[in-house]
Amino acid sequence: MAQAARWIRLGLVEPLALHATYAGLAAAQTAEAAPLVLWAQAKTHLCLGQSQGRAELDSAVSVPVVRRPLGGGLVWVDEFQYVFVLIAPRRLAPGRPARWFAWALSPAVATYRHFGLPAYLNEQDIWLHGRKIGGSGAATIGECAVVASSFLLKFPAARFADNVAAPSREFRAWLREGLALAMTEWAEHGALPAERELECAFRTRLEAQLGWQFESSWPSCAEQAAIAEAAGELAEPLDSDAPRMVRGGIKLNAEARLVERREGGVVERELRVGERVRRVRHAADRG
């Protein structure tokens, strides 16, 4: 017998509203509640992982910043992504949190393949033709397992790079190069789907793989109160003392990272993408 589930279509919302909505919804569920999926778009912003702070950001960051209550690193979110968040009481999720990603993301992989894109899972992310096309974040909130990701239609790599903390001009140039090697977007590989078509295909594959039966829904009064409380918490000032997740740099995907180290008047910069490594050492005054 299919498990009853809720589908909440949020539409295009402000950055804080996106993250507060799934956090509040999760906090409001009981252990016996039906699972739900949130489908949404958000206006342009940078999203920090739950343990990250301003050290990840350029001092002149040009877009709003929200720290989400989920794990993972710094990500760009804008109108060219369809965000989905699975919120399920832990009794319905795989026992170990490490297994949540395959459980939650496999229907998204199947959706990409439905549209002719041979996506696959690589650790906690969705990849296409050797590059990352979708990241994810997860956490336990209240009684629920929560996993968030998105369908990435377009990715403005240069804008993202311009807002990441960079110890030198060369670092930022290498970051743009690294993003081109580590990331991809739907638009690079085929025609973009209409939103309703994509939403329907994803919903169908969730039902088939998880055994859920969706009904369209909307937050209850109690859930709306929990969302308002979450919004207040997420609006608090960012922690400026948290160190970078990757010391001296940034993780680009499961197999790529860029770091820059300064020691004894010498700069060493390294870009690693899979088995490809680019490294340089020079005097510090060049940066």
C-alpha cells in the first residue's frame, strides 16, 4: 500500500523564506507524520552550510547570504534552479544518515535520465559527464530526515567566483577555471524543460521509487508558526569567526578543490580536479 505524502509547491520566494520554510516544516512534524516534498525557486543568493561563516565570502559580497540549517558547503542559488527538499520522519528514511543521499537523490537522477541526460550519483552529489550538476545538504531537524538539492538549469560560475573569498587575484582566476572543469549545467547539454513538465516527471519518479502517493498541500497554521520561528533564527547575524571549511580554499566537487597557502614569503596554489593537478609556487608579493 502506498504511503500518503504531501507535495508543497512554494513558487518563487525570497532567500530567507526558502530555508525557513523547510526548516519550519520539518520542526513541526511528528514522528508519525506523512512525508512531504517542498518544490520551490528562490531569488539569487549565496547559501552557507550550517557550520560555515563569513570566512567563505568576499568582503564585497554582492548578493544576499543565508546560512542554511543543513550540512555542506557554500552554494549559489537563483531563479535558474528548481529546489526540492525531502522531509520525512526518520522511521521512513534509511537508518544511517550516510544512506539518505542515495535514497533522496536517486529519483532526481532518474528524472535527468528521463530527459535524456545520463546523470549519476557521486558521493552526495549528482554528476553528469564527469562534472557536478547538483549538490545536496542534509540534517536531522526535529523528528525528520531532511535532504535538499536542486535541478540546475544554468550556473553563473563567474558571478559565484566573484563572491567567494579569494586571497589573491590569481586564486580567483584559477577558481573560474576550476569551476569550468568541476561544474556543469543543464543548458550545456540540451533544451531546458518547462517547470511543470520537470516537476511532474520528478514527482512521478519519487512516487515510483519511494512508494509515496502525493497530494498537493500547504502549510497548516501550526506549520506557518514554526516557519516564522525558523525565519527569526536564520535571520540572526552570521558568525564571523568560523574558519573556512577547506583551509585556504574551497571544495568544488567530490574530486576537486582549490587551495592557496602562504608560508615564509612563498605562495603555493594548487587546483586539483580528479587526477589533474595544477600547482605553482611564487613569491608572496605577486598576489
